[in-house]
Amino acid sequence: MSEPLPLLIIGAGPFGLAMAAYAKRQNLAHIIVGKPMGFWKDHMPKGMYLRSGCEWHYDPFEEHTILRYLETKQLKPAEVEPLALDFYLGYAEWFQQQAGLTVMPAWVQRLNYVNDAFEASFPDGQKIAARNVVLALGFRYFKNLPEPFATLLPPGRCAHTCELVDFAPLRGKRVLIIGGRQSAFEWAALLREQGAEAVYLSYRHATPTFEASDWSWEKALVDGMVANPKWFRNLTAEVKEQINRRLWSEGRLKLEPWLAQRIANPAIKLFPHSQVTACRTLSSGELEVQVSGTLLRVDQIILATGYKVNVAQIPLLAQGNLLARLATLNGFPVLDEHLQSNIPGLFFTSMCATQDFGPFFAFTSAVRTSAKLIGAALEAHNTR
């Protein structure tokens, strides 16, 4: 095998693309592998809108921003916000072109540590050796399927939101969505608009308010981590909880105002303060579901139950030799101030970094900070 590559980036979503742009600008030899924006293209529905605004761009050097992209189209932020999924994917493609990024369209089957280097193996037998690896895997492997539903719901008749993004087969059908946050309500609106006969939402809490979220406070905190990367981990448990609660109140206790009118449809019925207690398949093929005190008959169940990190679920780690050496806590990798794990040269970002760097790393607002922190560590290694 040839001399190990300085850097291998696994994952070509927002965090991976930002990292590759940083490496490209700093002349750090690297390869980025994956399907560009694959999760966004394959696991999010057409017609979806983002909750983020134009300031959440990818460029660590503040050049190829969403605002600059808008200039090329002679558009203003007010003309594109809320950002449609198609618009956002267009920005990602433009960013990749402007930054000169070439993505290797491949899937890493296994990651090992062999002969003092990381070795990524591909299904076709190809291998790439690298001294440093950044895992920018996003949400892909972390869908949360709460334990009660695994036994309560019939297999094949329920799916997580990231698995069910083509609504055409549900035209004329009745759908139950379990969950009551932004994705649940947006899936409900899209399902109805694309021809579902009825959509029911069951959730244990009160209905969130339709109110614009305020993210203005978050940017300074995320950007400040570049100079003070230990900031979040050094906070007291009480202050961490305050920050988590504030982000929760903006991102989870509110629904985007543009959803309100779309949800106000007699075919969409809300069941707040409820839970699914029983489900059986009828001879007709319908599902009879007990939602607290109400019996519903539906054709499909969707779990809008979010994501939960467990690095043991990442296939390329599970099939390699690194998991046994990797320090973890609560399913997360334990990271230093530059997102490096206890295995030197192995970095984790995106959702995997939220335990040590705060909930911001579950949002694309953190992609630039992530790239700068990892980049600083890589540059320090190269100068030793």
C-alpha cells in the first residue's frame, strides 16, 4: 500500500464538505468520500423547508456563503426564506464547485487501524490508508426507535421519518404519525398535500406553538468555540442545562409559523397528551391503533422520534477493529478540544460531538467551527 494520506474525510454532507473546503484551502492532501449531501437527498422529502436561515453557510473562510450564492441568482434572503430543500441542495452543489471539491462517490465498509495508519476498506476491495480520519456521518445511523414500539407495532407497517420520504404510495391512505415536533408536523402537512386521506398525530406533550424561532444568540456561542473550544465542557451542569433548555425551547417547543395554515386542515387531526397503547392488524389489512381513549384505523405508521447517538451502530466501526479501543460515554465518543477521540488521528463531528461541544453541533451552524477546530489540530500535527 502507498504512503498514508494525511487526511481522509468520511461523509460528504455539510460537516464533511466544510472540512474538505478547509483542507483544500490549507493545501492539506485529503480525500473526501461519500455521496454529496446523500442523507439530505435520499432521506428528506421533496417540498420540505429548513428551519435555518441564510447565515448557516458552509465556508470556514466566509467567501462561498449562501448570501454570495443568492447574489449569483440576483435574489435576496427574503425571497428564499424559509429555505426550500431544493434551494439548499443547490447551494451545497454550488459551494462544492466554488471550493473546488472533488468527492469520491464511495461507501466505506470498514475502518481499521493497521500498520500505524487507518485503513478504510471499500466493497470493491479497494483500500485507502490515512494518518488522520474525520467521521462526518451526520444522523444517518442514529435513528431513534423507542423500545415500546419495537414490539408494539407490526414489522413492515411502520417507518422512521428518514425512511419514509416518498409520499406517493400513501395517496388515499390514512397515516398515523407518532411524535409532535417540527418533523412530525411537516410530514403531516406534506402527506396531506400529496393526497393522503387522513393524517393523525399522537404525542405525549402539549401542541408546540407556531412561532418563529430565535437563533440570534446561538451564532456568537458557536463561533466563539474556535478561540475557546473547551467552553461548553467547562460549564457547570446547571449552565449546560440552561443552554440545552434554551435551544430546546427554540427548536422543539416551537413550530415554524409557515406550517400553521398547512396544518389547519380537517383531514389532519391532532392528539396531544396521548400515547399509542395497542396496535393490531385486522383481516382487511388495516391497522387498528389505540391512541389513549381513541381507536384509529390506519394504513401506515410513521415514527417521528428523532435521533440518538450510539457509535456502536456505525457499520464501518462495528465491522472494524476500532470500537474496542474507542473511549465512549453514553454512546458518544469522548472527544478532546479539537474533536479528536482517544485514538490519535480519529476525529468525530456533527451529532457525535454534541455531548462535548453542545447541542449546536446537531445543526449546520456548527460546520465552520468544526472545520476550524479539526483543522487546527491537523496543522499542529503536521508541524511537529
